[in-house]
Amino acid sequence: MKTLANEQDKQEILERLRTISPASKRRWGRMTAAEMICHMNDALRITMSDTPAKPVSNWFTRSGFKWLALWMPMHWPHGVKTVPEVVAGKGGTPPAEMESDLNDLRRHLERFARPPRDFEFQPHPIFGQMSEWEWMRWGWLHMDHHLRQFDA
């Protein structure tokens, strides 16, 4: 299972990020490539306590849904609703200059994945409390999902 705790897996994500540009076309969804970068930045900021997010979890999302999302050997489905705090420009950060936003994402990814951490993981707004391993797995899956969205 791929995880951001594994240096090779993290490097794979960083390499795929290098292929994203303003001209990248989406395969599904509504986000532009620039909005996707902001979405991933905001998701990491929430995780690392830099940005608050209102919890929307319930028993199912904290147990069954979380288990399926993190452990099942399948790609995440398209179109799953997220929290407004990570929707670029609608509660989340609007795109600025793409290279600057990408640099921010690389920096946030390194901070998120590198122990020892200078933050405590916050509960995921949908999945609730997660272990460090679950966070590293979620991080890889979340980034993989959106990079596949743009053929990266």
C-alpha cells in the first residue's frame, strides 16, 4: 500500500506534480488544475492545524466509509462531496499564480510527511480521528486521486 511515509511513494507524487500546468485538462469533475492545487493545499493546511474546518463526520464516515477509503484496493470514486473549506474560491483558497501555488503544495507536502512534526494532526472533517499511518495513507490516496484527475 502506498503511503507518504514511504520516501519513494512521496517522490512519485512530487514527480507527478511536476507534470501539472495551467494547460492540464481534467478527466472528470469541475475543478481546473489551478483549483485542484489549491484544494490539495487547503486539505493539508486543515490537517496540520493551519486552517480550521467544520467537522461533518458521523458514525458511518468515521468507521465504514473511512475503512473503505483507506484499505480497499480501488481508486476513489469521482464526485464525492467535500467540505467547503477546501473548495477553491468558495470557502477554500482561490488560485493565485500556479507555480507559486505548486511550490506551496510541495512545501506543505514535505511538512506533512516529515517526522518529527511541528504540528499535531487534527481530526479529518469527514473521517474524524486518524492515526499517523492513516494520515499518510490518506495523503497519498488524496493526491493520487486528484493527479489522476489531470492525467498526472
